[in-house]
Amino acid sequence: MTKRILKITAAVLVTLLVLFALQRVLTPKYVSEAQDGRLIAEYYSSAKNHDVVFIGDCEVYENISPVTLWEEYGISSYVRGSPQQLIWHSYYLMEETLKYEKPDAFVFNVLSMKYGEPQSEAYNRLALDGMKWSASKVDAINASMTEEEEFITYVFPLLRFHSRWSELKAEDFRYAFQKAPQLSINGYLMRIDVDGVEELRKGQELADYSFKDICWEYLDKMRLLCQENGVKLILMKAPTNTPQWYWYDQWDVQVEAYAKEHGLRYYNFLKNTEEIGLDYTTDTYDQGGHLNLSGAEKLSKYFGNILVQELKLESHHGEKDYQQVWDTLCAQYEQIRQTQERLLAENGKLTGFTGLD
């Protein structure tokens, strides 16, 4: 009887190990495709001593350079961004971040106020798969799922990706049991190439400029969460010049009114491009959609001065614990810059982001 139990136990364990290995191989690694799907997970290995944490979509993780904030002002910051990060994604990332650290401020990019319902499983995965399991992740999944999704597939991704056999690449095996190389510098994705746009572009007229109730509900939840934890909430709208992410005056008025009503700071940097020194012909890499390194450094330098004045932050330059961390990050930042310069010289263009070797 004992031998039989041992055999059954061994068979079960072997089966579980095989299923675990298959899941690790078949789950997307976000190395050569959808690279920004690695961003959320990279936060956990960072030093948890940030003065400011930025939350939002590509308008933060491609437009805000924490290294510039450090070099210019001694501000320690992190960007917890993901592609098309919806406002409920942002809220639960804020909630989770507070379990690791308590920054002086969260800065939330308000573009996601335009989305009043889940958009796609693909974007949900990019925001949620990288989160560690916690009550915040469970709530985020439940808030985010489209009608076609099932919670169990987040618990056991093999149920969702079991048919990826024909799509597997060498990277799926290489990174099945080890982390992919670091892609970002404290959440910032660098692009140094230039693809500008001459004219200021506008979006199409809308039939209704009202934000959905759920967006206001989650903005309230963010505000109250920050209030309860003694953290300032700052709202921002990054400068972009594309019809796809056009920020309407009608939207701006609503956010301004909310900020005024609740005593929040709101910075719409579309109104400050001249002061910032932004030039859409040279400071974007995709015809106005996202800032390149030049643009991100200009915006970060400008915003950093505001943050110092608003939060009364003192520089951490020279403080041993901070300096060691940021010396490494600055060196990594320069390494990525040099890698992109080399690739640009060799190929005449960049085809994606580059992380550390």
C-alpha cells in the first residue's frame, strides 16, 4: 500500500513539474515583441526609496527620465508604466506600491480617463502579468477582464497560452527559468532616434466629451488612497502631437475643475511646450506620439523643478545609499544610449527598445 501511495505521489509530482515547465516555456517573454510587457515586473528589483512614483501609460514610461531627475535635482523616482494602462490598472499599482514604499508623491498621467471600459486582453496582460500575486493583483484582474477572459487563466497562464507551440522562439526557452535582461532604467524606455512632425495635429470631433463614471470613481479612489497614506497626488498630461492620443480642451477643463475642487496640482504640459523647449520636429521618434531621449530629458528637467518646488524635496546627491544606486543607474543609462547610437550608426534606424546586455 505504501509503495502504491509513493508511486501515485511521484506521478503527480512529475506531472506538476512537467506542467510547470510547459507553462514557463509557453508564457510570452516580451523580449523581441511587445517589449514593454516587461516593465511592471522590473519594479520589484529596484531600491524602494523613491521620492516620486509616476503611474500611467506610455506617456510616462517613454517621456519621463528618472536619471535626469536625479542628475538635475537629486530626486529619486520610478516610473510604473505599461502600455495603455487604464485607470483601474493605475489605481491597483498605486495600492500595491504602497506595500513596498511610501513616496512623497504619485504622479498620474490622465490620458487613460478617456477609456471607460476594458480595451483588450493583450493590454491587460502587459499591465497585469508582471505584477506579483497580492490582493491588489486579484482586484486588478477582476476590474480589468474583458467578457472573453477568465480569471483562472491569470492564475494558470498555461490554460491561455497552451497553443503557442508554433510561435515559440529561442528566447522562450532561454528565459523560461531566468529573467530577461533589464529593459528600462527605473521604468523609463529610451529611444534616441528622431522622426519628427512639422504641424500641430488635432483629433476628430467627438459626439460626447464626458468621461465615464468609472473613471471618476477610480480617480476618487486614487485621491483618497493618497490622502489616507499621506502621499500627494499630482495629475499630469504629457505633451504629445498625434491625433491618436489627442487631448481635447473639453477633457482638460473637466480635469482642471476636479483638481481645483479637491486641491490637487494638475499640469497639462501641452500648454508649456515653448517653456520646456520641446520641438516636435526633433524631440520625438514616431512623428509626435512619444518623446525621444532629447524630449524626455527636456520634459523631466522642467517637471523636476516643479516637483522640487511643490514637494520641497531635498537633493539626495552625496547620500551614500542613494548615490551608490544612482551611480549604477546612470552608468546603465549611458550604456543603453551608447548601444542605441551604435545600432543607429550601423543600421540607419532603430527597430525597438534596447536594454542592458
